[in-house]
Amino acid sequence: MLGELHKSQALQYLEQELLLNMGMIEPIHRDTADILYAQKDGVLLFEKKSGAYMISVDCPDLAQKLIKSITDAKLFAVHQSFCLPIIQSKFVFKNQFKCSQAVYLNKTLIPSDGKIKIYKLNHTHIPVILDNYHAMDDPDYITRLIESEQIYGTFVMGNLAGFIGMHPEGSIGMLEVLPDFRRQGIGYALESYMVNLMMKKGWIPFCQVFENNTNSIALQKKLGFELSNQYLYWLF
């Protein structure tokens, strides 16, 4: 009963900024989140599949209190910039990504003409993925996603032309079309495939777009995603 109360309180707060907080809302709905704090002034949760702490709060004082309670953190999703110096004063992270949240709130699947076939990728494709996906250069991370069957791709004349995946916390990501195959609708086909895959599971598709990535922003809008006006930050 207490768990359901925390869930209700967490969702009530997070849904006030639906687009920004979708990366916290969906783990709650998918039962992959431990809710550590949920009140009318903020939410702190631990997403179990990714090992990420996620925070969205009203004020620095609460952020200070909640972050103080965390003893170790390897991955952090931060939804207010005033939390950053508080977190960085306690933990050391090598990377910080500033992103907009993109959310697909439409109730209908994205139509596909079926011309571009999408397949699950395997270990043989890891070198090509690592050579072309520059936001993450961790072979172990890519291997884990391959082993959990969360990376998909398409081929042209037997060559991997593009790929996409789902990160452990549930966001669509890793979209990359290799240079020789761009402007052929492959990015659109890959992401629409992932959107439809998630919707068939009853999930709301969402992803994060790096600041100033105009090509990705244009693609999200073309697909029907809505983008948050505020930024969130990944620290790792």
C-alpha cells in the first residue's frame, strides 16, 4: 500500500512537466524504478536496469538533502541545472550530456511501407557499432545491449547501413546511419520501428536529443515526437 502511495505521489509531481520527466515516469510505469522520495516538491528514484539515479525537484535545498542521502552513484539523470553543482561536489563524473526530452504521445503506430527491413543485431556487428557510435565508446555497454537483444539495424547489399537501440532505462537511443547510406530514409525507418515496438508493449516511446543536434530534432518532429522546453542532463 505504501508503495502504491509513493508511486501515485511520484507520478503526480512528475506529470506536471510531462515531457521533461518522461524518462522518470516510464520506469515507474514499467516497474523498473525504486522510488526513494516522492512528495509535492520533488522525486528521487533509482532505475534498476541502468543503475541510474534520477532526480527532479523544485529547489536546491531539497536537492542538497536528497543527494546527501546517496552514498555512491555511477550514473545520474538530472532534470534541473541547479542540481549539477551539488552532485558534482560529491561525485566525480567524466561526462555530461545536455539534452532535450522527446516523447511520442500519439496513440497510433507510425506507418511503414516495409521497404527497409529491420533486424536484431549480434556480436559480429559490435566493431561497426563502436566505429560509428561516438557518444559511447564502452564495448562492454554495447555488448550488454546486444546480449539483451536491444540493438537493431538494417542492411544494404549485406553491409550494416544503420542501427538503433534501447538504453537500459528504456529510452530509444544510439540512432546512427553510416555516412554512405544517409538521406535514404533509414533513420526514419529505424526510429519508427522502435516507436512501434514500444507501443505494442504498452509503453510510451521517448528519447533524448543532444543540445543543438538540429538533424535529430528535425527527425523527432517529423516522426511526431514532442520536445521538452527544458533540458535534462546525463552524468556518468
